[in-house]
Amino acid sequence: MQASPFRPLALRHPSPFPYIVFAGPCSAETEAQTFATAEALRARGIRLFRASLWKPRTRPGSFEGVGSEGLPWLQRVERELGMQVATEVASASHVEEALAAGLDTFWIGARTTTSPFAMAELAEALSGERVTVLVKNPLNPDIELWEGALLRLYQAGIPQIGAIHRGFSTYAKGLYRNAPLWQIPIELRRRHPELTILVDPSHIAGRRDLVPLVSRMGLEMNFSGLMVETHPEPESAWSDAAQQLTPTDLITLLSQLDLRPAHPTDDRMLSGLREKIDHIDAELLRLLRERMIVSEEIGHIKASAHLPIVQPDRYRSLLEDRLSQGRALGLDEGFLRELFSSIHEASVHTQHTDSK
């Protein structure tokens, strides 16, 4: 496996928590609102500030940001409060204006990450600059697109690169605004163990009452920190009002997370349980291999009898039976559907290959 080029971010200010915290409004609306938010966060020890000036929106008519008018506001936050300020850039012109204003910390939004053309433009605009760039996952659950955006920036000579997990847009509506699909950022971390990956609980949750839950989940999975949207008066925010917290509520949330370093006793207990998991996984793999052998035999019979490989009634009956058994065992139905869909797909592929 090729070594990862990414290293942990070296930010200008240490976090008062055992993880990174960027906080600030979804959008810089006015100078007063921007500075009041930053001041409240700075008073509580948070020195990493975020605020959008340019807002790429899904539908026309939504607030699209104050644009370059807000650059002096962010300069003031850096100058007077000594905070490291990050803002979103989506085009070369955004980069040019932000760099001219002295900003050096940026994030790239999900809609921009989705387009390799936009990423190429940004990489060229940022090439060789002494900047920190955080890349949000693309809208669609495609790890290659996300990793490709990160690598494109690295190849442009950008020294400090990190990622932000903000969830994925899916057709199905669920509890969250954007499905977390944790397996994707976990895989990104497996490929790049030292890459700083922040969790954006605001965009995943879409509701402020779910932000604590998503924050805890992200930190318990050992991601590097959080980027949380905060606003002095969330209900009156010009964008994403439902998902923003007040600075006071944010600090309350962070103080309640209470993530402690592992104790030696915990390590011993975990070691024993992990060994048990290893044995169970080995048995699962043996059973999966045994199932695939049976599936291959079925494929030979179907080929000899000129039967279709996919038999929808059989699969429907099988799935209903396995879901029923799983429910009786207390297993999650969504997980079982995904599991047996993958197993069925692999079986079909095996039978199709053997029939040639």
C-alpha cells in the first residue's frame, strides 16, 4: 500500500478541548452579527472561527451570502480577537479576493467537491500558497471523488490539507438532513491515517436537537474534531436557521461530551473483546465462503437447465425470511437489507461468471 501524503493539520491556536473545534455562523450576515459570534466564542476559549461569505445554493432565491463585502469583517475578527478564520471558496475569484484580504484558511463545499472541473480551478488558484484547506465530502457518496479532490490539492503544492465529513445527499428521507454513511469517512481514514478529518454535525443533523448526538458519534469514532455552526440568534439566521446553536449552547454541548483518555483496565477489557470479534469475523468469513461455494453449485445447475440466474420471487422470499429472523434477534433492518443485497449481488456475479 502506498504511503499517504497527508499529515495532521498544524493550526495556529490550540483547542481548549481534546479535539479540534471550528465554530461560527453558517453565513456572515452583518458585521455586528459576525463579530458578536466570534467574540462570544473567543471568550469561551475557541479560537478557530468559520463563516461563509459566498453561499452556493441548491435553489435560486435563497440567501447566497454577502460576498466580498464581508471580507473586512473577517479581517477584523482575526486582527482584534486573534482567531484563525476560515471561509468557503468555490471559484478562483473567491480565492483571489480572500488571499488579497490576508485570509489563509479555507474550506471547499460539498457542491464544489462534486465537480473535478471546479476542483482543478481551485487547485490552480491555490497552488503554492501557504494556506490551510479543508475539503468537504461531495454530495453523493463517492469516496474516490472525495479522495481525488484532496489529492488534487496536494499535487498543487498546498501544505495543509484536511477533510470535513458533512454527510451525503440521498433520495431516501431519514432522521438526518444528510445521511452520515460513516463507513465512507472511516474508509478515508483507513487510506490516510494521519489526515485530519472533522465532523460537521450541523449539516448532518439539519436540526439543532440532533447536533449533540452526531457530535458524540463523530468523536467516539475518533475523528479529529468538529465544525459546528453557531449564531447569536439561530431562529433569525438568514440561512440554515434550524441547525445552528448559540455559542452558550455549543459550550454546554462540548462540556457534556466528556471523552476521557483510555484507562489501562479499559485497554485490557477491550483487548479481550477485540480478540473475540476477530474469532467471530473469521467464522463469518468461513461461512461466507461456504455460502459462495453453494451458490456456485446452484449456478451450474441453472446453467445446465437454462434457467435465469436472477429469480425475483426466490430473492424476495429469501429477503423477507432473513429480515424476519433478524428482527427476532434485534438486528437493524436497514443493515440487513444492505447486507443481503450485497451478498445477493456477489452470488449473481459468481453464477453469471460460472455460466460463461
